[in-house]
Amino acid sequence: MHWQAKRLAVCGLLLVCALQSAVAKQNAQDTPSHTIVFMTDFGVANDAVAICKGVMLQTDPQVRVFDITHLVTPFSIAEGARFLAGTAPYYPARTVFVVVVDPGVGSERKAIVVKSKRDQYFVLPDNGLITPLIDRDGLAGARVIANRAWMFQDALSSTFHGRDIFAPVGAHLARGDDWQQVGPELRQLVRLELPMAKLEADGIHGSVIALDDPFGNLITNVNKEEFLKLGYDLGEMLNVKVGQQTFAMPYVKTFSDVAVGKPLLYVDSRGRVGLAVNQGNFSESYHVDPPADLLIPAKSK
């Protein structure tokens, strides 16, 4: 009997611990984040960003707003999508991202909330901004913003949905309101079709997709895994074709591995192949701007 009593006591303790863990997990899920990460193409020479932040603060007085950038190239959905996908992994679950790169503002395009499988929320237009992130993190659900009580005012502007829709909805989510109350479920998201690099017999055919400002390094759509399939070792020279120009440069680990003013190929901090000039500006030096075709040749045998 003594042995059985001890066994029951141990089982009871384990059950209590399991219940406490479950309750703690549920409480963590129910705790408002009061955190918004904000990105737009509004620029910084006007009052639009400050107005949106004021609306957020009115809705959630405890909100903390962190900026990705407000200098997304105007109307560039692809650039906004790249910045969003690159930033989100560094923020915890329940963070709310409000993204306004919205060339279709006032049209029939939908304003939506997306939840990823990382338990993050994204308030943005349904124009493809979320595509790369969802492809990586997975889609837990999406809803069309339709609840007028979550919007800033009844008379919605046709050109400033950042203030009237996206900012207040983001703040409702940050303060812990149930995201399912925002509107009806959306089963199909607009997809952003991005150029993909291809490994072929003569090498990798890709694209220069952006500049690493303010340094002028070229950002490509070739990821590290694809590049390594070519078999180059650090220090080896390559003849890389960008547009109609061909550049001889080594594959190196970092900028200072070549002399000042010399070009190089490296894998950047996001895991993509980049082209740079040590203490220089590749784009300005060689008059290369995105988009541009790229060929990284196969290694000679």
C-alpha cells in the first residue's frame, strides 16, 4: 500500500505540473503583445507616418511601434515583401506587422489580416506583400477587414487607408482583440510572382533584384545553397555576367578579403549571393541598377 500511495502521489504531481504548463502556455497565448512593427512607402518628408502612429496609440495606449522603414521604393510590392520576410523572424510570436505599400488603395483590392504559423499577425493589402513570408512560415489563416468598429472613422478616405484601416486594426490586434472579429475568412490570397534563379548546365541564371543601400552592393535572388552546388572554393575567381558586362572577381568570405576598390562575390547576411566593391559602390562604379540579368558560370572542370 505504501508503494501504491507513493506512485499515486507522483502521478498526481506530474498531472499538476502538466496542467500548470498548459495554463501557462494558454496565458502566454492570450497575453497582448502591445507590439507593432510598421513599414510603408510613405517617406519621411510628410506627416503620414506620425498620423498612423497617433491612431495606433489612441486605440492601444500601451502600444510600442518599431519601424522597419518608411522608405520602401514607392509602389514596390516586391521590395516591401522582401523587407517584411527578412524582418519577421527576429520578432516573437503575437507581434503585429502593419505594412502599407498599397498602389491599389481605394480600388477593389482587399484589406486583410494574415496569421502565420509562427503566430504572428500581418495587417496589409492583399497584393502579394505576404507571399514570400507565407511560403516560408506557413499560413494559419487570413481574413478580410470588414469590421467598421475596428476602423478609425466612419467616413473612410479613398487614399489614406494606412490611417483609417491598417493602423487601427493593427492596434486592435496588438491590444489582444480576437482577430476572428475583424471580418470573414479569406481562402485565397493574391500571390506575388517573383523571378526565380535556375541552375542550368552553364551555371546559375538569376537576377539582381535590389541594392544594399547606401553601400551600392548588388543583392541577387541566388541563395547560398544553389550557389554552393557550383562547387567554388573560397578564393577562386569567377567571371560573373551582369546584364551585358562581365566581371572577374573572387568568391570570398567578406569585403576586406580583397584590396580596396576591387570587386568581389560573397554570401550576404541573409544567405543570398551579393556583389560588392571593398569600400566602394558596385552600382555606381559599374553603372549597374536592378533589375538586371545575372549569370554565375559553372565551374570549369
